Amino acid sequence: MRELRLDRLTIEYPARDRAPAYRAVEGVSLTAAPGEFVSVVGPSGCGKTSLLHAVAGLVPAAAGTVSLGGRPIRGPGPERAVVFQHASLLPWRTVLGNVAYGLELRRVPRREARARAREMVELVGLGEAATRYPHELSGGMQQRVNLARALAPDPAVLLMDEPFAALDAQTRDAMQAELLRIWAASRTSVLFVTHHIEEAVFLSDRVVVLSPGPGATVRGRVPVPFERPRETALRRTPEFVALADHVWSTLARARDREPARVNQETP
Ligand SMILES: Nc1ncnc2c1ncn2[C@@H]1O[C@H](COP(=O)(O)OP(=O)(O)OP(=O)(O)O)[C@@H](O)[C@H]1O
């Protein structure tokens, strides 16, 4: 198991028409220990997705490093899987076929790929729907397939970008509980991006709060002490409400651009 480490990471996007490059995030340090669940929240457009893309190897670091188990990340790799908001499944493949697809591309023998896919489909609770096609699935079921597909290569890190944002509130709650069950079984590290504070607090071991961009930085690191397994009822406890409030106010202060109160160099 390997630690994910972002060390003073700066991300820039090239400019058009001789304008200066756009610096989305600046000097962000954070870690996710093996098996840890870390969420990143922040104002819209502050660079949450950019951070995730840097870990996925889709965006280069302008300065600083991203490493997994001490090895610098320089491009995409099978040990890091990404789950986006939209499942984008292959419509001509069944649930099982979609989950096996990535393994087949990696030349895992067909029989082995199918067996692993079957295991993942069972894990996400879709055993009964394994032979259905994407158009026969609800939004929540499609996201389960997406998750099974991401977990199939047994990644060390799961990168999740607003995976439940397109779901209705009830399905979203159910999927959060499901994600915790699945994560507990897989024990990958998770880096989870969301706008939804309660979701971040419910799911995470730690919530990292970013300031607005350009040059977004870390403005808060909030440990979440609630025991696991966590039940949906946790959200109604005064302790949960107080912690979510604390994250809200940290975010509000970050928006108002108060001076940073955390040491940027301590992940
Ligand atoms: N490929 C790109 N080229 C130029 N600018 C980009 C590119 N991708 C993102 N940006 C800019 O970088 C900033 C951060 O974008 P990013 O999508 O990472 O933020 P975010 O916090 O995930 O946003 P949201 O909360 O709206 O999903 C934004 O100002 C965005 O316009």
C-alpha cells in the first residue's frame, strides 16, 4: 500500500493570445495515507478537478510534485483510477462487459477479466443486473458500474470527481453509504472532490478546504473523528452538524480570502 503525496503542487494552464498562463492552484500540499479517505472542497472553479487531474497524470505540475509510494507521477497509470460525474459506459456492452473492458484493454486474459468483473459487479450490488445494458439502468446503477469498472484493476488510489452530483438526493444518500461499504471492502485510498460539505464530512477521514483561485491554496484541514462503519443517521447527530458547520465556516473564511491559518508545507 502506497501513500499519495502532493508536495507544493502548482498547476498552470497555458494562455491564449499572449496573455500570461493561468495559475489555477499554487503550492498545495496534501497526503492520503494508504486506505485513507480524503475529500477536497472549495469554491466553484478553485481547482479541485485540476488537483485530481494532476494525480491522474492528465495535467502536469508547473511546480512541486505528485507522488505515489515515493514515485513521481508523470502520466496516467493503472494504480490510479478515476470516477467522473458521468458514467460514460459503452452502450453496446452489458454491465459485466463494461466492467471487464478496461481489463481486456490491459490484456488481462478474457476468462480472468470476466471473473474479476463478476466479483466487482457483485461487490457493487449489481449481481442481478450483470447482463443488462446501460440504457436499462438507473443513474445510481450506472454509477455503481462506473465504480466497479474503476475498482476492477485493484487501484491503490481512487480519484472521484463529484461522482454523485447528477443523482437525486435520495439516490445520492444511498450511494454515499454504498461507497463507504465498497471502500471498506477494497481499502483503496480515495481522493474525493465535492461541492457538498455534508457529503465530504460523512465520507471522509479528513476534509481539505481550498481558497478561491487563481492560485488556490489550502485554507483548512479538518479531521473527521466519527467511528466507522458510519450509518446515515450519523448526519442527524449534533456532533455531525457542528463539524459540517465548522467546514462551512472555514470555506466561508477562505472565500473571503482571510490570511491562511495553516502551514502550507504540512500535508
Ligand atoms: N484545460 C484548461 N485550460 C485552461 N484553463 C483551465 C483548464 N481547466 C481548468 N481551467 C481553469 O482552471 C480553474 C480551475 O478549474 P477546475 O475545473 O479545476 O476547478 P473546480 O474547483 O473543479 O471547479 P468546479 O467547482 O466548478 O467543478 C478554472 O478557472 C478553470 O477555468
